[in-house]
Amino acid sequence: MRDTSHSLSSDAAPAAALWRPSVVAAWSLVFTPAFGSWLLMHNWRALGQPQAAGRARIWLAASLAMLALQLLAGAINRRVNGDSPLMAWLALAWLLLWLLGAAWPQWIAVRRQYGRRYARRGWNGALGLAVVLGGLCWAGAFLFTTLLLAFT
């Protein structure tokens, strides 16, 4: 039986422009799967796939949880003067899981339905937001680590 959970509804181009799924995956190597999940969620909505958008929202929540875990592990490592590579390996495993479970299905669905013929969304706004949120995340991690060191 063929899996149609990611199939798109028509042969016409999507009503709204899309971020190119392969480029979303590439930028997620820099800005984390949380960023990519957010973009994939919006792409699925533009494609009229609310169930797939819901799955992307779950990937987003899980990716944010992974970022929080990384922040906590980094602060604890700093507090105990440790240097465990475990979190780096978990983050890499999460990235690979996300690429296979979230990014790949959208890339396949868009490629099958539209090939390369669809309107593309611009990157300036999304990348600007990623830089700002990344800076806030870094500042939050710095503040959290500083407070942990100061009060423990």
C-alpha cells in the first residue's frame, strides 16, 4: 500500500510561495532543526497539508526541547568543569533524525508534485529572524550559565 500521508492534492503550483525544502535542510545545519521545522510547517500550510503542518509543529517543539537540553547540559558541564561529548552526539543524532523524518518527506513531496516549478519564498526575513533568535538564545544560555555559576 502506498503512503499518501505527504502527497499533495493537485498538479497545479501551490497557491503560496515555498521555501525550497533542500535549502531549508541546509540552513538547519547552521540554525538548528527548530528553525527548519518552523519553515517546513509554513511550507506544509502553504501546500494545504494541515496534518503534515501539525507534524512539523511537533518536530518544532521537540527541537526546542533539544535546544533547552543542550543549554542545560552546557551550563552543568561548565559548573562541574566537565567536558562531556554526550550532548554533541545527541545533537548530531537529533539533526540526522530530523533530516530523515521531517525535511526529507517534504523535499520528496514537493519534488514529486512540482519538480522545480513553484514560486520560491525569499530568505531575507527568515534568515534575519534566525540570526536574531540565535543571538537571543546565545544570550539566554550565557545568562543562565552565569546565574548557575553564581548561585551554586
